[in-house]
Amino acid sequence: MSLTERIHSEYVHNRRVRVLSHHLVELIPQSAQVLDVGCGDGLLASLIMQKRVDVKIRGIDVLVRSQPHIPIHRFDGQVIPYSDASFDAVMFVDVLHHTEDPMILLREAMRVTRKAILIKDHTCNGLFASSTLRFMDQVSNARHGVALPYNYWSQQKWFAALEMLGLTMSIWKKDLGLYPWLVNWIFGRSLHFIALLTLSGGS
């Protein structure tokens, strides 16, 4: 592990997960059965369930890490291995930009959810946005063997894709405050968002 990776792991990652859990617990439906797609080590899901005892989260990932915080099942990265309407909500946290075609997993999420889809991801808008996001991905994920296609979408492309899918955007939240203030000035900016999406007729 490089010095940069060690600093990220010890001083950035844990804070980021705590802040994300705070945002997400406010958006997950009551008493929801949730599928966390691309859940990594499961720490985020574990923290959410500690704060929301009414919520149950299952995890799936292409790579199953040793000693995860929740039980995690392996999947192929394209087909979610559950039947239609199996969950109240599906969650993608910094996952879709690791795929060649996010629309594949978004359609799969629409198939297996009854109510909502939660997305935390990036918007590639503004000066140096792409290079900043690439650096963040390298530091956070390269050592874990995560695929890095650098498939970052602009905000406009996100909006167009979600409209094409017929998803209703209930919440689009930026300025998440994921990092300590100086780090946030460099790596936060408007590069991150959380969206709560509902299906037609969902709540």
C-alpha cells in the first residue's frame, strides 16, 4: 500500500462511509428490504443497519473481499441474481461508473425493486473533473482489483438516462461534505451526488 493509499484508508475512507451512511438512512424507505449492489466490504451497509434497525440489507459484488462486514454474494456484474420485485430498494454507491454500461444494472434494479433506487455517484462537470475523478478512483479502488473504466457521466447525461428509463427523481442532493474541509475543497466540489429514484407508482 502506497503512502497516498494509507492516508486515504486511515483518514478519508472511514469518514466518507460515516457521512454517506448519515445521508442514506434518511432516504431508505421504512422497514425496507434493501439490496446493496457492489457493496465492497459491506461497512456502509452495516452502519446503515446500526442506525436503522428497521432496515435489512443484503450485499452482492463482483469481488467478494475477505472478512466483510455483512454477508456478500458474488454476481457477474450484469444480471442481479434475484427474482422480480424482491426488494423494496436497490442501492448503488459509487458503482455505476465502474461499469461499461450503467443502463444494464439500472434496468436490472428496476426489475428487482418494488419502490426505489438509491444512487451515489459522480458528475463529470467542470474544469479538471475527469482527472480528479480518475485520481480518486485509482487511490480508492485499484489495490482492490476493482475495474476502472472511468465511465463518468455529466449531470445532463444522468438526467437524460433516468428520464429515458422512466424513473422519477424524488431527490437529487449535492454538496455531501464527504471529506475534511481542505480535502473536500479539492475532491468534493460538485463531483458527487445522491439521488432517490422511484418507479412509476412507487412511494
